[in-house]
Amino acid sequence: MLIDTHCHLDAAEFDADRAAVHAAANLGAGGTVPVRAMVIPAVERANFGAVASVCREFPGCAPAYGIHPLYVGRARPEDLDALRLTLLREAAVAVGEIGLDRHVEPRDDDLQAFYFAEQLRIARQLDLPVLLHVRRAIDPILAQLRRQRVRGGIAHAFNGSREQAEEFIKLGFKLGFGGAMTFAGSKRIRELAATLPLDAIVLETDAPDIPPAWKNGGRNTPADLLPIAATLAELRGLPLADVAAATSANAQAVLPLLRTFITSTGEKQ
């Protein structure tokens, strides 16, 4: 089986065909290497309800809740109280998507840092792992993680150096690899995917974003996880079944509550 550790199935891009997209990923429907679970991370308080609804409707979908760094301008301090309550009420597998982003302009670095630190504090209090957005912000994120130790999590869409990867691993994190790895020109990402310890890697689509090479910039879907996994298997010179088994085990190890959402016959276990 495969596990998509980062998929925004609640996004508006899937409003017209969400059920078909879910079915195409083969959750509980058989298939050679079916996707048996997807982690659906929220990005702001306004979409907590949408994430919860998708996860109740579709087997194998596991919720995470957080305030994304690109949405902090719309956030209010009371949203943090709502986040804490939602994490408890909706049986979340992680706090996320949270972190820092040093790419988009304009931005408010201080506001991003405030919400990131506060959400790490919530993760510590609830003993939950975190799903990290790390775009061009890996070093400040690592510095914050050293100040506020959480139980680990996933560095989503990892694109840093080997040294940074090793620092995340030391802190109990797995590294998310997805569509960017499928481009021949992504030499650093492909080298890391090929040579990092396999037990440090999880797979993701970030659907509908970060489309793989074969989508030519079109919409990414969780069904693309299978060819993404095949890319990783090719880079490492391993059978696809071995990569699927290892990355799925890694996802369950770093997100322990995910096990309760994995499907076998189309029903939650």
C-alpha cells in the first residue's frame, strides 16, 4: 500500500470531482499498490470544517489542523484556541500545515514566527507531531525546533541540503518527497531521495499543487502517488513494493494515529 502524507483533497480544485479523485487513488478498492490513507492538512481556521467534512466522508482520509504561514495575515489570536479544540475534537493525526515561508512577497516574518511558535507549543502540549512548511526557511525552522522540542513530524516538500536533512532526522522528523523529485533537472532533490536513509523518507503529492513532470503543470491528484513512488524506486534501484512498504511504515511511525485511518476493505479500521 501507499500513504499520501500531504494532500489537500478539501481544496476547491476538487469540488467538481472529489469522489472520483478519491476513488482513482484506489483507497480500499484494490489495485496493484493502492493508496490506503491520505493526510489532509488544513491551512487556516476557515477551512477546518472542510477538512473535517472530507475526512468524515472519505475512508482513509486523516485530518491535520493548523495555520499555514501564508495565511497568518488573516489569522487572529483566538484562532489558536479554536485550533486546540479542533485538534482534540476531530482526532487529528498532526498539527499542520504550519511553519515559515521566506519565498512569497510581501510577507510578515514576525507574524509568521509568532503563529509558528504558538502552534509548536500546542503540539507539545497535546503530544502531536507536526507537518512543516519549510520553503526557503529551513534554518530558522530548525532553530525554533531546537528551542521547542516536539515529538517529530514531517518536513513537507523537503528541498534543503543533506546537512539540513540530517538535522531534521536527528530531531525525529521524516522528509516528504513528491512531484519535484520527478523532474530530471531537480538534481539535488533526486540525489537526496536516492541516498538518504530510506527510513527517513515519506511520500506525498501536495495535490492539487506541486504537479509531477508528467502533468505538464496541470492538476496534481493523489492517484499520482503511485508513479511518484515508482520514481523513488527507480532512483534507489529498489522494487516498487519495497519502497511502498518502507515509506508507508515510515508514515505510520512518525504519525502514530494514522494507523486508525488506514483502509483495507473500504472501511475505516
